[in-house]
Amino acid sequence: MPRAVRLVLAIALSAATTTSAAQQQPAGQAARDLGLAKKPAAETALPKGVPRGYALIVGISNYRNLEANKQLRFPESDADAIYRVLISQQGGAFPAENVHFLKGPDATLERVRFEVETWLPSVAQPNDRVVVYFAGHGFVENGKGYLAPWDVDPARLAETAYPMAALGDVLANKVTAGWKVLLTDACHSGKINAETTNEAMEAQFTALPSSFLTLTATTEREQSFEDANLSTGYGLFTYYLVQAFQGNSDNDPCDGRITADELIEYVRSNVRRYARERQLSQTPTARGNYEPEMLLGVGSGCSNSEALPPSMLGTAVVEVNMDGVDVYIDGKLIGTVQRGKPLVVPSLTSGLHEFQGVKAGYEPDRKEIMIAPGRESAVSIRIRYARQPKKPALVLPLGLAAYNLGQSR
């Protein structure tokens, strides 16, 4: 269960509750484009009072120059989940056209450097929100920290990796914003070089500019964990980060605004609880100066009773009898489940929930299950009957139809 070396960065920058008429990204510009925006483009309408946002998301699971045992499992799917929640109107509320996504082989050093050092400073203004999310390997060499792009060469880190010091300098001095938040998810149990240790990596984040709020996935003496059975497979920290952006953290007060304080408290308490229940230790840790009321996302208020304390929440363990069954909870797609690999869904409110299993070519299976607070509830989805095709209506020749109609009278 301990993760290989992986690093997740999310930088959220936010200032006021009004948007500014700053330079926009051209509609349809792909994440691969290396050209700057030439003309403003119309943006998706934002919820009232939510600042305009830009985002860069990077996820790398398989690296070009690393051996098979050094590849990672969930960075790309974690990055997918962050992308979906950021562009959701009940989440980050970022216009999709303002989100650049570098995934796998697209996330080269050249492209990562361009997006961080050229694109973000060119579009972000003091009243905007900016999110940078990086999921992949991290390294330390000669006392310097690096983020690993897809084409990194561990033997030539200074030339092929992206320096964390450069990231800190750009965010502190070139991306204009009043508030800055750095979220990191790192584990070094499968370190690639001798210098990449928990303590060394944490020292790199501590050395970043003090104007950042830094929320790391662990203390410096802990490991960060992932769980293949947690939903469709997640790192613990990223799973609860997504849950927080979905509105589950909106609880103090429960007003439809996801603030920095609420997000930090929700992620820290839930990661600690989930790890402790599995005899593990993982404690997200906050450092630096930040505005507690900084707006990071948009929730749905208390409509879903998601502001309950962890002791009032339960867990569903969903198992299916066929491969490739899509599981929905209360009408929301949770993931695709395989036979023999139960899906663990924590942090459900207590009470009745509708579970539905759907597989192409078969009749769906629906169940209502009572979720008890503080307990795991088993949910068994059984796909049994092939969907029967509808029989086509009988079409009679015109003359015969007229004859039959006459006879019926």
C-alpha cells in the first residue's frame, strides 16, 4: 500500500470576489499549444461572486526513462479526477477553456516549463484564481528539489527535471495574485535516488516563499498512501481533496463557499481517520501564511447534509458479479467495478442510498441500502439478465391491412 515516489502539487491563487477584464485564452486552444493567447475569448458564465480561474493540471504515471518497477499507478487518474472537479460548477467552477491538461507523454519538460513560466503569468491577474496540479515523481539531488516531467533522465536531473525553486519563484514573483496555496502529496518509500527522502522533500517545500500556504499530505516522518480499493483507486490525500472540492468540506459555515480553512480541515481529518482505521499513520500538515476565508470552490450548501462530522458518516463496500459494471450512488457515477475487486466508498451520509449497477447489454440492478454511521455496509450488485431486444412491430402489406381492418368491423 505505500506509494512509490509521487508528488502532487495544487496551487490555488485567489484574491477578490469580482473578476477583471484581463487577457483570456483563445477558445479551443489545446494544452499542447505553445503559442500565447492573441485575442480575448468568451468565457463560460461563472457563479455570482466567484473570481475567474485558470488551471494547469499535470499527471504522469509512466515515465519514458524509468524502469518498470519505478512507474506509478494513479497519478493520471488522480489528475483526471482533479480536472473533472475543477471544471464542475459545483466544485472549482473553472471554465473548461481556461484549464490546460498535460497528461503522460504530453507532459514534457518543455511544455511544463512553458505553462508555468509563460502561459500562467500571461493570463492571470490579481483578481483571478489559479490552480496548478502536478501528479508524478519528485526528486532531490545536491540539496535541490525537482518535479519530474515525462522525459526526465534521473542521471541528468539538472537538465531534464523542473526545479522546485523555479516554481516557487514564478508563483511568488511572476503570477500576480494575493493568495497562494500549495498542496503536495509525496511518498518516498520507493525513492529512485538516495537523496530523495521524506525529510529532504519536505525541506524543499519548507524553503518555498513564505507567502504560500503549504498543505502537505504527511508530516516529514510519515509516508503517503494510496488504496486501489478506494473508489476506483486513489491516493488518500487526492481522494479527499476531490471530495472537499465537491462540496463536502463546506461546513463552517455551510454557505455554498469552499474556503481554505474548510478544505484544510476536511482533508486533514478525513485522511487521518481513513489511515488510522487501517492501522496506518498519515497526517496532512499546513504551513505558511494564508487568508482563512480564501475562496477555492463552490459547494451546494447544506442541501446534501455533507457538513456532518466523520463520526456521523458511513462507508459502502460495493462488490459485483461481473467485470466492467458501472456503479451509481444516488444517480451519480462513482466508478467502474471489476468482479473480485470491491469498491470502497467512504464518507457517505447515514440513511438510505440508492445503488445501481449498469452493464451494457444487461438489465441494471438497483438496491436501496441503509448506511450506518461509523460502519461499513456491504452492497452486493448482481447483474443477471441479458437485456431483451424489443420486437419490431408487424407491418402488413397495404391490401392485406385493409382487408383485415374490414374484417374486424
